Amino acid sequence: MKRQTKAKSIAFLIKQLRLVLSKLKPHDLINLIDNFDDLKKYIQSIRSLKEKVSLQCLKINAISWGWTQDQQDKMGETMTVVNSAKDVWSQPDAELLDTDKSKFGQATINKETPPDFENPNIKVLTEKELFPNIDFTQEANRLHAIHRFIYEVEKLNRVPNGKRYYIPGLEYMEYLHQNPDKTPANIKDENYYIYAGANFRNHDGRLLVPGSAWDGSSLNRRRNYVSTSWASDNRFLVLEI
């Protein structure tokens, strides 16, 4: 068991290194190779930035929703960082669907290094475009729909085809809200778009998944209870690289 855990950790590290190194210019790469400690610090700085942006997103969400100052301060107080979007939702359903008010302030994000959102080669898709033959409204609730969506995306990533699919979380939500002019045309409609790479607890104890909706000129900040049904106007977001 320990060997399997260690092997998974090494595999994740290699995967993350490949993503990080692919973004570096040749002279930057040479400098990092000369000093491996700098490479470790570089990776840590990316993780720290991701956590900072995710927490910032949660705080702005709370302000936007008119929460009290105490509630705003509590939001994101405890943030757990896991390896992947799948791990964000890896607890038993009973724990993810409970309503324990003492959990308010908890949030979970994945530490997978996000792509450069300014990259013109990134295509923003929804589950309707990626999986046209799957009806997610048939799932029991949003939580089950999220599990199914992540499972299907993982299957695509296991088959080498020159493409990779990234499930965005709070950092991409904040990017779009801070850059409304960068909002993809295909999500400027009346649907609700879900960022399944993160979750957080509401002050009533229920678990939420972050979301957005276009209001005609910008995106509204949304929160979606995972215990409710997946409606026909709900959409998942995924980035194709």
C-alpha cells in the first residue's frame, strides 16, 4: 500500500513538472536545471498563487452575495488542497451531502497546475459539447453528476490524442470575473456554468460547487448546492488544451 501511494505521488509530481516545464523559456529552464532547489521553489510559488487566488475568489463571492462580515471572514478559513478534481469530491457521499454547520468555512481545491488562461490554443467547452450523448440530468443530484463528469473527463485524458482536458476551479472562475472581456462566446447565455475543480461549505453547512451565469454584460457569481438535482440549464466547464 505504501509503495502504491508513493508511486502515485511520484506520478503526480512528474505530471506536474511536465506542465510547469512546458511553460518555461529555454534560458529559464537551463537556470532551473542548474539549481534544483529553485525548481522546487518555483512549483511551490505556483501552488501558493493558486491558493491565494482561490481564497480571493471565495471572499469576493461572499461579498457579492451580501453575506455578513462574520460570514465573509469565515469563508475559506480552512482550505484543503488535494491532487486532482477527482480528489476534491473523494469523500463518501454521506459526508459530502451532510449539513454540519460546524464545517462552514471549509473549502477544497485541487493543486493541479492550471494552464495559462491567456493561451489562444485553449478551447473552453461544456459537457454538452464534450459528451453530447450523455444526459447528466439522469443523475440523482449534482454530486452524482459531478462524479460522472469527472469520470468521463478522466477517461479522455487516459487516451493519448494530443489533447488534454482540465476541470477548472476557483482560479478560472476568478479569471473570468476579473476579465469579463475574456468570457468565451459559448457561455454567454442563460445557463449556469459549474467549476467542478473546487467546492466549499455554505453557512448552513451544505456543500456548494462554484458557478457563474452571464447577465448580458458580465458574469454573476453563483453557488450551487450539490444536494439538489442537475437541471437542464446547468453546464460543466472544461478546458481543452
